[in-house]
Amino acid sequence: MTHMIGATEFKARCLRVISQMNKDGKPVTITRRGRPVAVLSPVQPPDEPTSIIGAMRGSVLAYHDPFQPAADPSDWSAAE
């Protein structure tokens, strides 16, 4: 169930309302003259990492000779 608050009261207590919403995780409906005009809801944490750094961590299971090329040079074809 969402918490309802008038626009004038929201304006006066904005930071407290946002803080409480983040604590309990429930959206807040802002009304004007009893009619809903906006819904304030907490941000959901992202499902995927936001940075590509470290995204491939753990994907290479073994690489026995780090000083040799990873692929045979004959596997590559370059335009001449």
C-alpha cells in the first residue's frame, strides 16, 4: 500500500518523506486537492553491473603459457 501525502505537505517535508520512503521501500503518492498527481518510488538496484571493469572476471579458467600467442597466427587472415 502506498502512502499518500498532499503536495503542500510534501513540499514542506520533502527530505523526511524521501528518507522514510527509502527506509520502508514503499512508494509515496503525491496528491493535489485529493487527486493523485505523482508517485515517488525508491530506485531498484540494478541487476547487472554498471561498469564493464571486472565484468569478465573468472571467465578464463586456465592459460598455461602466457608468453605464447593465444591463437595460432595462421588462424588470422589479413587483407594484403
